[in-house]
Amino acid sequence: MFSFREAWSVTLRGLCGILHSAARQRPLRTPAMPVPAPLSLSFGRAPWWLSATRRSISYKMSENGVASRRGKVLTVDTMNPRIKRVEYAVRGPIVQRAVQIEKELKEGAKKPFTEVIKANIGDAHAMGQQPITFFRQVMALCAYPELLNSSQFPEDAKNRAQTILQSCGGGSIGAYSTSQGIESVRQDVARYIEKRDNGIPSNPDNIYLSTGASDAIVTTLKLLVCGEGMSRTGVMIPIPQYPLYSAALAELGAVQVDYYLNEEQCWSLDVSELRRSLEAARKRCNPRVLCIINPGNPTGQVQSRECIEEVIKFAAEERLFLMADEVYQDNVYADGCQFHSFKKVLFEMGPQYSDTLELVCYHSTSKCYMGECGFRGGYMEVINMDAEVKAQLTKLVSVRLCPPVPGQIMMDLVVNHPQPGDPSHSTFIKEKSATLNTLAERARLTEEILNTVPGIQCNPVQGAMYSFPRITIPERAVQKAKEKGQAPDMFYCMNLLEETGICVVPGSGFGQTEGTYHFRITILPPTEKLKILLNKLKEFHLRFTQQYS
Amino acid sequence: MLVLGGSEEEGVIKPYKKLVDVSVGDAHRGGMKPITFVRQVIAACIYPELLHDNTLPADVKERAWRLMRECEGGSVGSYTDVCGIPYVKSSVSDFITRRDGGVPASPENIIMSSGSQTALMFVLNLLVDGEGPAQTGVVIPIPTYDLFAMAMEELGAEMVPYYLCEEEGWALRVEELRSAVRAGRLHCHPRALYVINPSNPTGNVQSRKIIEEVIRFVAEEKLFLMADEVYQDTVQGGGTDFVSYKRVLFEMGPPYSENVQLASFHSVSKGFMGECGLRGGYVELVNVDPAFMEKACTWLSAGAGSAVIGQIALNIMVDPPRPGDPSYTMYSQEVKFKKDTLSCNVRRVQEVLQDIPGFTCQAVGGGIYAFPRLHLPQRAVQRAKELGLEADLLYCTRLLEEEGVCLEPGSSLGQKEGTHHIRLCLMTSTKTLEVLLKRLQRFHLRFLKEFS
């Protein structure tokens, strides 16, 4: 009955009361965020500095208060040290060099190639993929409702836009939504999940819309990371991983706990490896979280149902909080592979697991067949989250006001798209299939061509948008790299870029077994271009191998 | 039937038909319409088929075409450069230079963000460090923008509050800053000063003189200056004009202009676009090292960049239609209408409240809120205490229940102990304001009577 902000004011104070009195021992369910001091701005209490108790405590004046009068306040040396540690290979030094080369080309520099191909980032539209017409039509109508009078839009797009606008404040996408996201969108998300998961119920209250999935992932980690020293939260992540995870863990000061995917078995996840990793981690931290990316990035593996069940059993046994990153859920190509959502499998395993296992699942508008990265749309579904922690989560997301409304609308369109009988249905199906089929074709092509290269081994690209082939780098090249202070695969990729204009990300940015080298290449360039690219890569590899033998 | 922001409560009988919610600075929710040019350009960028549409003006098409060209693959669905679309950043730095009478700005120092809140948190996060007595402190005004205070809590920055002086029109007094910082040093390491100009919630607009004093103060005390200037377009005529912290800093010359570090924030959410939901904002960083920017941007890169639609809206805000452009007439009419509505609302609130016992209201020089003080009977304060509430929260709760008016209580924003306030957003139609004031007056007199 209050506006979202009113609810916040009231809830905050109530919540602070609960938090201060809570003395729970169950590690998973204790709110992990540092307990905030109630906003000590007024509230009828004396400002802290007037309190006699405080005055009687003498603090040694912080030396920093005096010493750093010289020089600037905020420099590389004085900035938040955790942020300084953050790296993100996907947009890292190799991409910076790629951008520089593009500039040089523009200025007329002579190179062995005429364009830089950015096969480093999972950005489908940048590589020429077309958006879904219906989605863009509805978005345009929502942005400029005058167009509802135009004859160039189909009826279902217009109806949809009108429905959406009715759930926006003042009928405008320019109004703030509630922090958790527009309710009708969350309802649509819940329905989509139910349909996808054979009818297993989904509650819109457990859905949080977010600014892309990355935002939701970092928010979840914020809730989970706490403790000091031996009790500092450890977060298990796959190696190789999507480097958002390592970046977030560095920023939050969490302990990164690596578990290795099995390259020989098509990047499969083995529970024995999870167990090994967990036991080792327990000696140095408090591992509480297990992150899964399915389908995988960068590896593309699609987990079998059996594997998912084993992971769930393991997480339940070891009392781990499960984070399931499922943003590539529509990107499944290989025969015999199928996407199974963690939630569906969890509930089909029965109440022994589904009543207690804490799980959060993530989705996004950036991948699959829509590729709408720039809209920053995403959501998470929280399952079995402790009610007080959920209240903390709700508070946490309210600090950022709300996710971009266009992204929320895009998410709504993804989960509630044209149905058989709708005017836009056939075009929608045609576009979606064309995109997914093309991606499947490129996945196959990439694996095929790369496997013809001696010294390159490429696992089948079962799903997602990338290939992560293993490369053999001659010893002399490894030495050369060391001399330059570069990881050997970075050295390889830099040379590749300089000689061919092809920009890929070295495997060292994602993590890999010691002594092995990889790179991640996207399967997004248009098919003909991809063929040329892969052949150029092949030529480069042979040249490089010969040069350093 | 009660209608509340999209959801409905059935079967509840209320003495009012429609909720009036002016608790948040949300112009569109308050009934203001978007600027046509903005929405036309955005629609054309989203659905480029519209570039063939004869009903769209030529300048709309040109701008849309220009912006799409700057997006990877020509699509607003692509990721952008980490710090924002270079063309948009250039338009922002051009705007800043124009605004500041020629004081130079560079796109290199501009970072686009999903709303100014994201940028504020970005800068805060870069500043926080340390524990105990070494923990980063941020000096913040009371009353303040409450989400900034919450962000500080989340990121682990200590609050070092300084009071704005209500009796002097909510003026910032440097002596207050000084005593706050001195006290703050006893328990933390104050590293930054947060100012909001024009102020949320108070409506105070700082004079050049005050800004210079603040700059001299931060230089002395070695504080990083965070200047939240999102209301810079909403200054009322006849009072103090808006001048940016950046401009004053540069016009003060060395050593200040070379050493004082400043972050200036702006957004499409406030002002006359009111596009809160699009999440478009930026921060300009002044006097930070390139090495620092590089580290900061590396961290930013993991977050995938800010919403493209928000960046487009921001580009239009800083580079709107010019005289002679086909859309100029409509654009300037729409902006004028909003300016006039806001001014009218500012005057009207003052007019009405000054005649009601139990209210005092400082002049609103800028910003989009009124922040009147409530003089409540002691019995009301007592009753609130019994319920475990602040008196203004009790007041606002009852106002909501009985009259369907939603305001923000001063206790959420900070105020001197023993005082009570309410905040109303004035970016709403004159009609809505009249309804609001009528209901408020009715409720207020009843409330006073009940507790006298």
C-alpha cells in the first residue's frame, strides 16, 4: 500500500531491528551483508558525536588524516585496492590493441589486412545479427506511443505495447519502476519459467529483474560474501570461467575457489573434481557458493541431466548455495544435447532437495537468439532464499532505483513472445530459427575447420556462442612470451592480431589447466566471413608454429 | 478501486479514488509528458524502418541515423565502449564547455552510466578503503539524497554529516563543514565531500561565492569533491543562477584548478526530460590521472557498459534541437511548458502552505521539490514515539491512508533532531498539485486538531 520508497523507509527500520537481534548459527541463512548501522541522520536520536560515551573514547588520529595532505586524494595508489585488482580479459589489453590498430588502419597504415575482426566479445548485433522484428516494433511503440496510430505496425505489436504501457507509471517508459522490476513483467517471467519447466510453479515475487544478468550475479555475490581470514566466503567457479566472476570476486574480496572442467571429456563437470576443490578450499576459507554456467562460457558444454542431478546432490550434501548462470539456454546446437534448467531438475528430484537447496538462476536479453546486449535486460529467480536475506536483497536492489525500463520490456518480450495464431508469429519463428540455425552451423564449422589444424584441438561446440580450442605453443614461443612478460597464449593472440587483424581472447583470461593454452573465439561473424577468418587463423598457426620451432 | 502504481487492491473502500504519489522525483509518474523529439529519435533508433516514415521530421531521422552509425553493427542492441559511445561522450564534453563559458572539457574524462546513481556508486566504490579509524568517510549534507546515504552504507563508507542551515534558506555554511570534518576525523578518514546543487530536497541553489568557499575548503582539507548537479536545469528565475562547480574551480585558477579533484554528475532523470526509467547519466572526472582512469575503466568493463537507450536520451539532452531545426519549435514549447508548470507549482505551494498553520516553507530556488517544515503538536510527537515511528513518518502514513497522498517524510532524508519535514515532488501537472494541496490541507488541519 505504500509507494516503493515508503515501503523502504518502514522496512529498513524494521529490518534493522531483526538483524540486530538475530543470532543465527546456520551459515547459509545468516544475512551475509555487513549489518548496516541504522541511518544515523536524525530519527530523534542524538547525533553520535554528541554522545558522552563517544567523547570519552579517544581515537588515535588517523595518520592518513595528516600524511596525505600532499598530493591528490584519489590516485592509483589510494584507490580502493580491491578494484585495482580487477581484470576483465574480454575487454582487456588485446582489445585495446585491436582498437588502436583500427585507428591506425583508418589513418592509412599499411597492414596485412584491411579490417579488425572483433571475435572477442559475445555481441551478436555487432557482428551483423539482425534483431527480432516484433521485439523492436513493440519497443518503438512503447517509446513513442503516437506510433499506435500508424498503419505500419501489426495489431499484436500495438496491443502488446498498450498492455506494457499500462503497467508503467504515468503510462510512460520514462517513469521509475519498482526496484524489483515491473510486476506484470515478473508475472510473464514466472509464466515462462513454468512453461519451460513442465509446470513447476514459479512465484513472481521470487523474480528480480536486473540490468543484464551481470548485475544480478554481482548482487547475489554481495549478499553471500562475508567473514574474515579462514572464515572468508569462498566461491567455487569453473575453470575456464566467464571472467565477470573472477572480477566480481576480486572486487568483493571473496576467495576464488577453482574447479576444473574436464577438457578430455568435452569440458564435462565431474563431481569428484568439485569434491577435491571443496576439500582443498576448506583449509583456507569458508566455501559456501557453487557457480555453474550452463551452457558454458567459454567452453560451450551443455550439461546432461545426470550431471545436473549430481551437482544438486553435491550442493545439498555440502550445504552450498547454487548459482546457475543460464543465459545461453536457447543456444544449444549439438545432437543429443538439451538444455535442462537447474530449477526443473531440482524440483523433479523431489522435496528432499527442492524444499531446501538454495538456488538462484540467471537469464538475460543479451544472448540466445535476440542478442539485445545494449538494452541491459535480465532477471534472476531466487529459490528457497531465507526470508530475511530476501528482504536484504530487496533493499539492496532499491539502492539502484530500478533496472532500465527498456531492458525490462525487452525481457518481457523474450519470455512472452508471439504465439501461434498471432499476426507476428510466423515472422518471429522464421527469424528465431534462422538465427539459431546459423549459429549451429557456425558452431559446427568452427569445430570442423579448427580440428584440421595440426596443433589445434577443438572440442565440439555444444552450445553458447564460443569455441575454446586448445593450442600447442612451441617451447621457443613460450620462452619469448616469458621474456616479454606475457602469458604464452597472450603472446600468441597478440601476434595473431598483428598479423591477421583477428581479435580473440587468450585462454589465460578465462583460466586453464597449468601448462595448457587456449583462446576463445566467438562463432558470431557471418558464416562466409567466419570461414575466411578460420582459414586465416589456420595459416597463422602453421606459420607461428614453424617460426618458433 | 484503489490504483497504486500499476497494481490494484480490490475490495478496499477508500475515501479517495486515485492515489497521488509525489514522494519520488518522477516527472512522468506525476503526469508530465516526455519530450516528443527524444521519443521520436529513440523509436527510430530502435526500429530503423521508421527512417522511411514520412511523418517523422528530418532532424529526428538525421539524429537517429547519426546515433545508429555510432553503434556497433548499427544496432542499439550492441554493447558499447565501456565508458560510453564516443560520439555521445563528445557531445557531453561539448555541452559542458558551452555551459561553462568555454572552460574546456574532454570526452576522456567522461563516463556514461545507467543513471547518475550508478555513477555516484562507481566513484564512491573507488574511494572506499580502510577499516576502523582509517575507514573512508564521506561528508554529506543533512538533509540529503537518501539513496546516496544508502549507497554509502552498502559500500562501507562512514557518514560524516553536516547540517544545512534551514533558517538561512538551507544554506551551506563552511563553518558547519569544518566542524563536521573535525569531528569526523576522530572516528574515520574523511576523503570526500558530497554536495547537491541545486539541492535535493531543500531547493537551495549555491552562489558562486559559496562554491568558491567550498572549493577552498576541500583544497585545504584534501577532500575529493562529488558534485551532484542533476537538477542544474531547474533553477527558478529571479534568484541565484546555477553555476557549475567545474566552472568555478577553473575560474579560480591554480593551485585550485590544478589540484582539486572533482566528480560532477548529471542525468536525464530530472530536468525537463524526466526520463527516469531510461537510466541515462554521466560523470565528469576532473584532475584525475590517466593511470587511475585506466584502472577505473578496467573495473567498469566487467559490467558491460551502460544502457544504450539511456545514452541516446542523454545525447539529446546535451545536444537538443537548435533554432532553425524542424523540431525546434515543438521542443522549445514543450520545455517551456514544463518550466512554467514547475515555476507555477513552486509559487503555488508557497502560497498555499504559508496560510496554513503548522507549516513553514523556505523559498525554492531550484530543484524539483518543496521541503516544508511541519510544526507538530507535542502530543503527535508523543504518539509517534509510542508507535516507534518518527512523527513525520506517522504524519505521512496517516496522510496516505486517509487522503491517498504519498509524500516522503523528512526523517528518511535527515533533519535536525526535533524537527519534522515532508518532501513533495513538484514535477507534476498543476491539476494534480491542486488536488494534492487540497487533500493535504484537509488532512493537516484534521491532524493538528486531533493532537492539540
